Amino acid sequence: MKRIQFKFYILTFLAVVGLVSCTNLEIEESDSIISEGFQGLADPSSTVDELYNRLNGQYGDQGNRFALNEVTTDAAIVPTRGTDWGDNGQWSSLHQHLWTPEHVFVINTWNDWNGNQLIASQVMDSRSSPSATNIGEASFIRALSMWVILDNYGQVPFRDVTLPSATLPEVLSGEAAVSFIISDIDTAISNLPAVTAGSGAANGRASKAAARYLKAKVLLNKHIYTGGSADAGDMASVISLVDEIASEGYALQAGYFDLFRDSPDNESIWTLASGVGNRIFNGLHYNSTSQGGGGWNGFATLAEYYDLFEGDPNSNRVALDETALDGQEERRGGVPPGGLPFTGRPGTENEDGFESGSQVGNGFLAGQQYALDGTPLTDRAGAPLTFKRDFLDGGGAPNIINNDETTGIRVMKYNPRYGAFLGHEIFFRYSDAHLMKAEAMMRSGGDPTAMVNELRVIRGATPLGTVSSQDLLDERGRELFAESWRRNDLIRFGQFTRDWIFKAPGSVNNDTYKLFPIPASQLLANPALTQNPGY
């Protein structure tokens, strides 16, 4: 997979100086230093395929964008377990809000998503002779990529491929950035195909519904980028866009964890062919399953996030058929007492007469874990494999480092019982759109209670009497855990800088961390970029 990096323009300048100081001052048209640069793509369709392949890797990664948007929040934490997951503090610094411009995920996310933008611009250039579908897909991916950069860094360098290659990218922010992104999305809506919900055709490729969802997401967050409060006209547009998505058959669907299987459903607006192995194995213990060689024993969630869900805070059991045993709502899932007998269900594999991986529960895994035959599992030292609420070091004190193998409640949204490395990960989902509409209503002075309760009833949760702003944020947390939206939501609801366990004291209520820093090399390469305040 080709990685596009921004050029280091100081080197270009030095090359120009060297050129003009040469004895031979005759300039050939073929000299690369003064060439007109990009001249068009020979096969824009294959380049669009390359863009989707890039997205598959970027979205499916457990680091980079996913880590910046989940591990920096109350929803995910990666404690150091002995010598595992130390990685020079790259995980702990995210959760503690102590990252710097040199953080590898900050640099990679900037490079990856800006690279998408450049490739998409080349596809859209008239010299590439793109088809209408090429234009629709490239404009959608460019808008998405620019929005990711705007949302995370607050400013977007845009390279105009019609200009000489030595031209510095223009930097967009605020209203100018939002307007550019919205224009691209409107182009995408005009050129992308309509895809009916449940057809499976949205698996891997964008559609009109996906573009409308992205536009609603940008407009819902617009005031974060431009300042002030949410605009009533923007909120009305969000509501209208979600209604248009619903008119194509997208709707809330019962069977929460069935949505994350590799099969068509009415909620998935856009999925990618990203392997879901990162989402499965990064939290499972080494002994949790034989699949994939065992888990990686890293990621967990905070007890305060787990407590957003209905159910006994100290027990999360389900029967073999996944019937809740501790009063928990469907989305919290639970731990079964063993595996299911193998019966040949679609997508399952036989392991000693059991469905392979079926002893691994859905949702949040707390307490004792079991083998396929019902034997209680142990950790590598022989102690009971019981996932615990607290993060304690060897001395029994709360700590993000020096944890043992069992600390932290684990998160399981894509279950290994249906395949350990399936290439099917949801990016845009209708329940998110449904809650965006409810939020737009609330921000326009309306009452979102009925819409929130519609979702809660389908998910087997108790309806709420009224829905406050906090209730709506909490509902988004329950519905969309581990889907890369938590940072975005916390910022929009004014809670990203609040205190939670292990956040550095100096980072609490510190607005510096609402944006990530611009990598130092990019500041040197493009003087139009400015470092975000506080770095």
C-alpha cells in the first residue's frame, strides 16, 4: 500500500538554489525541478480502489486514528501489564492527555489522511478523465479525509494539483474548511449511486446515504470548528439528511451484536473491508481463545464507562443462548459459562465439537472467563482469569502501569465465533444517524426523549422519563462504544477535558488537548501551518 507523504519544501528550495548556481543555465522542459508536476492519472478507477484499500488499513488499525479517538477518552485504556504494552508510553500518554507533537499516532494520522486527500484530488482532476462514479467516490473520500484532519487538528493543508508541485498547500480552517468539505460532499451526493438498505451493496463502497450521513456529521459539529453555538439552520439540515437516509430503507434493527457480523442488515450505511482482528484480540487475554494464537491482553475500558449500562455493576453473566442473567441491557452483553455445541451455523467453525470462539462473550467481559468446555480459565501464572473493574499495580495501588494480566473490563463488539479476521467493519451506522437527529432536535429546542426511547426499547433498555444533554451523550456512549466516535462526542458535549482516572492533573480542564499538535516536520515544510495553542 503506497504511503503518500508531503514533500519537505526546504529541500526543494535548496535544489533550486543549486540549479541556478550551475554553469549551464539552459533549462530543459523535462527538468523535474520546474516541471508542471501532476499531469493526470492513467487509470483513475484503480486509484479509487487504492484509496479504499488505504481506508481499510487506516480505519481497521488499533493505533493512529482509532487510538486518538478512543484511548484519549473514558471509553478505552491500555495499561502497561508487566513489560507488555509499555511501548515507550505511547498508549498511556494518550489516556493521560500527555501526548506531544512527536507522538507516533499524531504523526501517522496526519500523514495518512492528508495523503488520502492528495490522491483523491488527483482522481478528480479533469486530466485524469474520471467517470462520474470516480468523481463521486473521490470527492467523498477527500471530504472524509479533510474532515478527519479538521476534527483532530483544527486546520487542513490543501494541495491544488493544478498548481506546480513546488507550490505550498493552502491551509484551511473554520468556515473555509467546512465550506470546502461540504462542497465535496454535495458533489459526492450528486455522483454516488443510491444503495438500498439491506442489499449488502454498501459493503466497501460509498453511496448517497453514506455521503448524507457524512454531511450530517459535519454540520452537527460545525460550531466546534467555527465557534459559537449550533446554528438552527444546520440542525434542520441534519434532521432532513437523516430523514433522506431513512427514505432509502435504513432503520434501527433488533439484535444488536448481529449487526457486527459479516452479513447485510438495515443499519449499516457504510462498511469497510477492514479486518476486525484488532477489535477482537487487542483486549482478550492470551488464554481467552485458541483463535488467532490467543489474545493480546491490552485494551480495556474504565469502570465509569461500563457503569453507563443497565445491570449489576459487579457481575455480567449470560446463559449459553446469551440470555442476560444479571439484569443487564442487551448492549452490555456478558460472559457465557462455556461454548456452544457446533451445529454448522453460518460463519462458525468446529473446534472439538464446539463453535470455535463461542465461549467469548459479547459486549463487556467482566469476572470469570471460561473455556469452550466450561472449565474456568486461568492466567499464565495459574490465577483465575477474572477481568476486574480496577487497575492496580503490584503494590495494590491504582496505576496505569505495572498491572497484572487480569485488570480491566474488556470490550468485545466483533465476536470471534463468527470468524477471527473477517474483512467487515462498520464505519457509518443508522443508529448513529438516528441519535444525530435526536441531538439536532435538542439543539434546536426540541425534545429528543421519544427518539432516544425508540432506540432504547429496541436495545432492551428501560425507557427514560426525560432526556437531558447528559442522557443523550450517555446514550451515544452505550450505542457506539468502540466505533471511534467517543472523542468527537465528548468534545461536542463539552466533556473531553473533564477529569477521569489516570488523566494527568495538569490536563484536566485544559483546552490544549481538544486538538492534537501539528507534527513539527510539517510546520517546517509549510509556513502557512501554525502550531495549535499549548504545544
